[in-house]
Amino acid sequence: MRYLKPCFFVWGAVACTAASLPAAGQEVYKCGYGKYSQQPCSGRVVKTFDAPVPVKKMDAQRREQQQLLAQVLRREPGESDAEYQLRRRRARLLPEDSAECSRLDKRMPVEESRLDSFDKDEAHDADVALQSGRKRFRELHC
């Protein structure tokens, strides 16, 4: 029986200590700069959870996009000013639009060379294709 008494004291001390500690998820009130209290001193409630604060999915995507954009906007060695400006402009485009701009870059010189053709029908088709390509180029802000 005398071995039980120290055990009760130990368990009692543990219970008192556990009761005095704030529980996870308990509300804490912010009372000023760097001052917090368990009793209401202001209307501002701060939740205290052990779990980390969840990051919104959109915030994470936006941060990732900004990091990728920052990498793209660095000037590459040996890159001319015109090439750098073109790459900067196209970095802000959607991937599909950027791919279409690249296709137009390759297609428009071909159409311009077809304008000099001796065949009038081919020259007319090239002119129509060149005009529509230039219009699309402006619409995409290539």
C-alpha cells in the first residue's frame, strides 16, 4: 500500500501539469504587439493548432509561375537585345500562343518569298496568307 502513494502523487503532478498547458486548438487572444492571453482582452482571436498553415493552391501555383518567369527573364549569354526582347514578350504568353507565334515566325518569310512568284494565283494566295498571318501576329502580341 505504501508503494501506491508515491504513484498517486506522480500521476497527480502529471495531470496538473497537463491541465495547465494549453491544449492544441485552444483559442488565444492577441492583446498587443507580441502579447497573447488565454482570457479575452481584445476581439482578435488567434487559433493555435499544431498543424502547419495550409497554403492555398492558387498561391502555390502563382509562386511557381513567378519563379519560372524570373528564370525566363534572365538574359542568356550571347543573346542579342532583339532576341532578349522577343523572348521576354513571349514568356508572358500562353504556351499555345507562343507556339503559334513561333510557327508564324517561320511561315511569314515563306509567304513573302512566294509573293515574288510569276504565277499570279500563287502570289495572290501568298498575299492573303501573309495578311492573315500578320493580323494573327498582332492579335497574339507576338
